[in-house]
Amino acid sequence: MIEKSKNNLIIINIVIIFFFSNILRAATDYYIVSRVDNEIITNIDVMHEINYLIALNNEIKNIDQKSLVNIAKNSLIKEKIKKNEVNKYFKNPEAEMRLMNMVIENFYKKLNLNNKDEFEKYLASYNLKLDDVKKKIRIEILWNQHIYQHYKNQLNINEDELKKKVNENKSVNNKITKYLLSEILFSVENKEDFEKKNIEIRESIQSNGFKTTANIYSLADTAKFGGKIGLLQKKQLPEKIIKEIILIKPGEITNTIDVPNGYLILKLEDVIIEEFEKDLKSELSNLIKFETDKQLNQFSIIHYNKLELNSKIINE
């Protein structure tokens, strides 16, 4: 009887040791890496964000682990700051759901996928769920709505100038030039830091490739897709940018261009010339939308930078 009790005690002790060793292991495996105001970022969050970023741009998996962790952590910090901001203004958001399918479609098309089912399977291969990606998309949708509401009265759309652009195309033959572009947008504290940052980015492009460098350095929302903008019509672009693009061939990058919200390096992926049916109203509408989006993107960067300065960010 005594021997049986000893055996039971040994078993209980083994169970207790096993239980607490698992707790210690779990505590070791799960820890906080950063705090953003009242939000925490854990190593598990960083691991999931790495999977997400690799799913959107496969090339970044080739960089060293430390750089990859930093990219993921910075991406999460940005997301937390935006989330904290939009939650102040959207208590019961419903409108963004109408835009969700449109944004998801944009995501999978950039990944050269055909539909949402393919996108869901693709995400699963990176241990990601569509619902988790939807949460990220929701933050971006609400952020864009917030920026529009906050800055809509500051938009400066010169419709007369845009109409002039459209009318100039009346006499041109039914050909349209489109540029497939990727971008890296960066900023510096002062002019003295520009040369150093510019060289650093260009060296990274040489060693890591354009897509990975966009993930590391670009301030634009396109960064998570390796800087991929997509197809833009020639007439949508400012003359300053066109002058740089026509100097290079597909696969090459432009000189660094001074733009209102920083500095821009473009990669020309391809040049496509298409025939088109002219619809002047549609052309004008497209130009107005493009110009509006461009200005809102500039306001978005300015607004985020202000929030980041006022946020309490602690790296553990």
C-alpha cells in the first residue's frame, strides 16, 4: 500500500514537473517585442507578419533573419498606429465591408491569382487565414476613409487643367502608352542625409533586388507588394516623371526624383502600347481619380508621420 502511494506520488510529481516545464516553455516561446501605446506586439505576431509579407512578396524571404524581423516589426507598428487612430472615429464600421471584396480582388490580382478561392488557398500555403488578412484590410480601408474625411477640403484638383490634357489627346491616333511601374518612396530629415540614404537604397537594390528593397525602405503602401504600382497611362504621370521614364528601358530604374512627400525611385517593368476607344468623359473621370488618390496618399504619409511622432513606441 505504501509502495503504491509512493508510485502515485512519483507520477504526480512527474505530471507537475511536466506541467510547469510546459508553462516555462510557453513563457519562453511567447514574449513581447514592442509596445505601441496600449497595444503589444509579440514574437508570434512578428512570425505571422513575416509569413504575410513573404506571401505578398516572395523575394524578401532571401534576406537575413534580423532584417526580416525588423521589416515585420515595423509593419506591425505602422498597423497598430493606424488601428488606434481609426478606432477613435469608427465605432460601428459597416461601410468598409462594401469595399472589402474590391480590395481583396486587388490583392489577388497583384499576386497573379484568378479569384478569391485561389487567394485563400495561396494564403493557406503560408499558414495564413483569409479572415486574418481581412482584419488587416479593414484597418487600411478605415484609414483611407479617415484620411479622405480629414483632408477632403484640402484637395486641389484642377479640372480645367485635366480637361486640357484630355482634349490634347483628341488629335492623337487611337494608341495609348502604359507603363508598368514599381516604386520606392523615401524621405530624409534634411538635405544633408539625402545622399547617404540614396546610396544605401541603391546598394540594397543591387544586392537584394528592387522588391525586397521596397519592403525595407519604401514609405508607400505599395511596399508590402515589393513596390508594385501596376499599369499607369502616360498622361496620368507628371511631366517630371515621364522625362525620367523615357530615359530608361524595361528592367531599369530611374534617377531619384524629388516629389512633394519625399524622394521617388521608379523601376520600369514594361511598356505597353494599346489601341483604345476614346471616351472623353471616362478619361476625365480617370484622371480626376488618379490625381485625387495621389494627393490623398501624400496626406496619408504626412498624417501617419505626425501620429508616429506622438505615439509611445517601446522596443523590448
